[in-house]
Amino acid sequence: MKFIVDAQLPKRLARWLAARGHDVLHTLDLPEQNRTQDAGITALACLEHRIVVTKDADFVDSFLLQGRPPKLLLIVTGNISNQVLERLLTRNIAEIENAFASSQFVELTLSHLLVHD
């Protein structure tokens, strides 16, 4: 899978996904780094068929109203440590990967995974 991780999530998350065999960019890898606008992230996601990983609800609005970005992983956890985030993803990564085989929008909370049809 190909991901682009938004600025409010740590670069460590991008490295974690890459270590599991995914093609991952973080906004820090882009020319404007964490100043990259949502439109630029969305354009890159569309061009390179990447799943946007974000905490930003603006991407949800764009996805629901315009169908862009084409795939979205919304992390809805509030502020948590990187270690807690990694544990959460470790518990759910197989389900997340499976969900994107048939869905375009997946939401991860502290307690469950929501797959939107």
C-alpha cells in the first residue's frame, strides 16, 4: 500500500508503516514539508494513488463532498504518545489493510476501527 502521512502525525508513524513494507511519504519529505497545504497533499495522493493518513477533519469534508483524496485513514485518538499510537496500529494494521481492499474511508479510534462504505 502507498500512504502519505499528514503533518500532525509523527514521522515515526511513516517509518513504522515503511518497516511493514508499505510505500510511505510524510509531509516532511515534501518540498514544503509540514507547510504543505491540504490541497497539495490531496493532489499527490490522487496522482500517486496514496492513502492519506491524518487527524485533520478537513480531509473528511473533502472526501465526502468531492471524493478527494481517493482513500483516507482518519486517526481519531486525541493527543496520545507515539508509543500508544504504535500499539494501536500494531493491533489494527491487518484490519486496516484488509479494509482498504474494499473501502476508501477507514477511521481508527482508541477503541475500534470503523470501515465506511
